[in-house]
Amino acid sequence: MKRTSFLKAMLVMPAAFALRMSAAGTPITVYKTSTCGCCGNWVAQLKTSGFDVNVVEVEDTTASRVKYGVPEKLASCHTAVVDGYAVEGHVPVAEIRRMLKERPKAKGLAVPGMVMGSPGMEGGRVDPYSVMLFTADGKSSVYQSYPKK
């Protein structure tokens, strides 16, 4: 019995190691103010979803938005950077992962404002919102819509 268990363990270990390596967190840097609770909630969701999150506390997120090319009309309360893309505001993890898989020719994604019911803004009502894909020239289009529930 012991020999059989040992052999099974030896066969399973490489597969388990490979699975762990493939699940290793995607690095993402989030620029946020220390006083914004909803940003902290969004960061917690990133961590729970397997991202390797580096939080940079800033006095004002405007400089980060400008640095990473987020149009002012799409501004929200935090800016993140993942694999060369900017992520502005309360963008759902599913859309970040989709963007990383599809690799669109864009600067990034944004959920403008602070929409109730978006990731990190849960509680009470759920308002409809759209995740916007934006380009270097400031143009944007709807990447995904989330209806009112």
C-alpha cells in the first residue's frame, strides 16, 4: 500500500506543480488614494481572483491617469496597469482577463465614475454601466455592458 501511494504521489506532483505555475498571479499595479474604501474593495476582488496586486498610495490619481493615457472623460477613482494596459475604475475582473486574452489594440479599459453595483461598489442598488475600451487617441467604444438588475 505504501509503495502504491508513493508512486501515485510521484505521478501527481508534476501536474500539481504545473497547475500552480499556470495559476500564478498576473501582476497588476493599482494607483489609489488611501482614503477610498471602494478602491480597497476592488483591490480585494483582484487578489481573490488571483492577481498579484501592488498597491501604490497616491495623493491624487490624476497624474497616474495622464501617465497611462486614460481620457479625462473616462476618469474614476483609481488607475491600474496590467501587462501594458491601463484599467480605470471599477472594471470587472472578467473584462480584464478578456482583454489580456484578446489583446486588443487599445490603451485599456475604463468604467467611468463610481457606478453603484460595479465591482467594489456593491451594496444597495445596482445601476447599469458599460466597460469602455479606449485607444491612444482618446476614442472609446463599449467593450461590455452590464444592465441594471
